[in-house]
Amino acid sequence: MPALEPVKPVAYGATPGSVIVACVWVGDKYPIEYVRKLHSMVKRNLSMPFRFACLSDNEVNIPGVERYHPRHDWPGWWQKVALFDPDLFPRGRRVLYLDLDVVVCRSIDNLCCVADPLALVENFSPNRARSPHNSSVMVWDAGGIATRIYERFHPQVMSDLHGDQCWIWRAMDGYTIPNFPRSDIQSYKYDSLRGRTDPQVVIFHGKPDPHEVNHELVREHWK
């Protein structure tokens, strides 16, 4: 296990000409409405040209959403690892990943302008020993250093570790993963109920899910 490093903030650089926004929709945990709403929130809050890629074993028939069928039968969140397959997206393209259960509240342009080749979110919960990072929002360069997340993966990892973010941290040993500012990417569970305002993205990790709450952030933006 890598040693826990202090939180490293992201560095921002040039604006890419276009980006790929990716999500994962496998199994029946969420209805297709989650894909529709995420796509709509991205359209409202990303000003640069983008492709919306959905890695899914379900039928996806939403205008503007490109379906990518999984090459592996990995369950649930483990399909995030497949997004780092160097053959999935054009090499060098900037990829912004968003969990289906996030709420995008304002412009996410700057998330695509990270100068680092891989960036995640700081782990909000107390279990930082498993991983200091949360993978609900990620950005990376396709075909770059982050390909080791896919190339080093083996099925036994799914039995040994709690989740994909635990593996991402271990696979990237030797590269200190920077984190987005906590003021921009917030946790509904740990931040939004404590009066913090004006986030770019609110993450719903664990419970509740967006459809289970009546918070003003959700009412205004998750649509």
C-alpha cells in the first residue's frame, strides 16, 4: 500500500479544444433517467465542445449520448477501471469522468483545464486509509500515465480491495494524484448539509441518492 501523502491541489493549464465526458451505467442500480439528467447538466454547464460517452451494458437511446459496450464483465464501479483502456478513447484526448449520481451546479469548464495528467477528488469520508481519493469526479489524458490503472488491473483486485478508488491509488503508486479544491467538489453527506454553498459539483456517495432528497441544490440543478 502506498504511504498516505498530503493533499496536493490541482494545477490548471490551457483549455482543451474539446473533451470527452464519460460515465458508467451498468446493472440496474440506477434508471436511465440518471443518464439523461447527467447529460443535461453537462450540456448546461460545459461551454467547450464535448462527446458524451456512456460505458453501459444497458440499451442507451439518448440523443447526444454515445454508448460503449463493456469489454469485461466487471461489476458496478469496477467498470471505471475500463475507462483507462488505452484503446477506448483517442490518445491524448482529455477525459472528464462523472459518476451518475453527481449534481452539477455551475460551470465545470475549469475541471477540463487541469494541467496534471490525472486528477481526482479528495476522499471525504473517514476511511482515508483505504484511499485518500474519491473517484466520483476524475480527469485524465487518454493513453497517458493513467493507462497503468487498466494495464495493471487483474480480477483478484476486486476481491482484495473495497472499490475502484482504492485500486486507482495503488496502481498510480509513484505519482502523487492531485485533488480538486474542496470548495468546488463537495459531498452532499459531509458538506452540503453543513451550509457550504456554490459548489461546482455535489457528490452523492453512499446514501442518500439524489432522487431520495429534497434539498434545494438537487431541486434546482438535478433535472
